[in-house]
Amino acid sequence: MAFDVEGARRVVGRLLDDELEVWRDGAGRADDVLDESTGRLVPPAGDEVLVWAGLGAVMPLGRPALTPPLAGATVAQPPTTDHQAVLPIAAPPLRRDDVVRVAGSVRPGGPRDAALVGRRFRVADETVGTFTVVRIVRVQVID
């Protein structure tokens, strides 16, 4: 007997309200050029290819607790640059160094976090989890 997850897909689908784009650098970093003024490797123009576009969500890694920590308690806080991207299961598997861009939001009343619109994130860990209804990857802020 198969487990019916259609109801879970509908519920999770309502949470996926960010317009996301996934870009991949086909040649990797092998063809990047050093910008001597900044010391950063810069990919040549037109080097990235759009792999997927659709609705997903980008949110901080580890949701905040509903109750404040007790005075004097030690709490492990995730780095501020770490986020998680949640994509529908129909999205292709992502690779390390793919770039996820938050293009906009379809959330009524505005985006969940307006500061994320237009930001780009590098896929740091593509194996956080793939479940029956969503694919979750750890991403880090690029700009």
C-alpha cells in the first residue's frame, strides 16, 4: 500500500512562496579570472546557466525558538550567513556551488523577509535532506 502524501504537498506548497532561480556554472571555477583590485575570482560574463526557476523558500537555518533561553543557558546559534533553501521535490537535485537567487515573492502582504529579495546564496551542502514533498539544501549568503 502506497502512502498518500498529496495533502502534505498542498500544505508545504503554501509555504513555498519565494520566487527562486537556480544558476549553475558549467565550467566551474576553472575559467574564472582574478580581479586584482578585490582579490576575488570573477566568472566570465554569461558563464552561468539557469537550471531551474519556480516557487520555493529561503529561511534562516534553524528556526528561532518560541521561548527565550534561560538566563545563563548555553545556546548554539547557527552562523548568520547560513540559510536553508526549501524547494519542491520536482526541482532538480542541486550541486555544491550552485547559486540560488531570490527573485521575488508571491506571498500575500509581501515577502517573508524583504531583505532576501535579490540576494544570492551559494549551495554549501546539497545533502541536508530530500523528503517525499520537499528538497532542502544549506546555502550561504554571497551578496
